[in-house]
Amino acid sequence: MIGAALLKKMEELSARVTALEADNTRLREENVRLREENRLLRQKLDHFIRHYFGGQRNEGLVKHQLELLLQGLANVVTLPTPEPKSVGTTRNGTPHPVRRMLGEDKLETHEIVIEPEEVQAQPDGWKKISEERTEQLDWVAPRIIKRVFIRPRYVKDEQFASAPLPPQPIEQGMVGPGLLAQILVNKYEHHLPLCRQEKMFRQQFGVELSRKVWWHTSQIFIHNVSPAATGILSASE
């Protein structure tokens, strides 16, 4: 009796050991799979942060941004180092003239801060995490200025808020509506060619801008408003 009971107990223990070994093998495989998945998720999260908070987007990732974006994920990603802001170039490799002028300090600067509507309505609880700056050249008679739109970014209860840019005559253009209007009025109303405007801006305001830039910018604007102008002329006939 004792020998039969002991044999039965050994068989049960052997079956249990076999089951535990099978579970151990399964858990090891699961652990390897989760490690690989975790590595891929870290790469994706790091890419997301670099894309939206680093590089060429006028702001870098700072400590309080990591606290908000990586709550509970300490040491998951490496803090990205913002790339140095480069000056745009033309096809021949020379610095873009408008970007070059925006980078100079001799222009008078007008800053406009645009707050999100939801933050203005209920400011309590919102925390500023960054800001985006958009620069353009514009005309405020009798001079050219550098206008800077500052759009703060806020977070509250995992919801982000940021105001949109005001409507512009040329989408993502670096020339403001006042300067564009001044150039077109000079050219088509006062019959002042772009070459003379180029010289006038250089002599009177110290602004070095090529006539090719003005021609290209004005052509884009004319192309954009042509359908509306055609419709107005057709309606008046």
C-alpha cells in the first residue's frame, strides 16, 4: 500500500513538473515577445517626440514636457537633442533671402501672442508646455517689420490646446499681407517695376531682397485670387 501510494505521488509530482516546465517555456517565449514589442514601442514613442517636439519645429523638448508625455514611463526614451535650426536655401545652395532677412536683428520686431479660445474661456487648470513661433516680413508704413506670431501650447487632463494661425494671403508664406499689398500697388498702380522696388527697399530700409522673390510671391497670390476676380467681373457684366 505504501509503495503504491508513493508511486502515485511521484507520478503526480512528475506530471506537475512537466506542466511547470511547459509553463516556464511558454512564459519565456512570452517574455521575449513582450521585450521585442516594448523595444518597438519605445522606438515609435521616441520618433513621435522627435517629430512633434524637436528638429525644425521652433521648439525643443524640455523637462516638464517629458513629465507630461511620459508619465509612468521613466527612462523609456532618450531625451532628443534639438537639431540646430538651419537657414533655408535656394536651388543653387545660397541662403533664402526672406529667411535670411528674418534671421537678422536690424528689423523692428512685432510679437503677437495668440491664446487658444478654450484657455481664454477657462484658464484654470491649463499648463503651458511649449510655444510655436511663426515669423514673416510685413509692411507697416513707412517701414518693413518682422512680425512674430507666438502660439502657446497647453495641456489639461491629457487634452492639448493650441490656437491656429490667422488666415494668410499665401499659405505658409513668409511675406505678410501688408508687404504683399505694398509691392503689388507699387507695381500695378504706380507702375514701379520690381527691380526699382528692390533698389528702393535696399536704399531706404536696408532690406536686401531679390526681385525674383517678389515676382514669385506676387505670382502665387495672383494665381490664388484670379478665380475670385473673374467671378466679380462676370457678376458685374
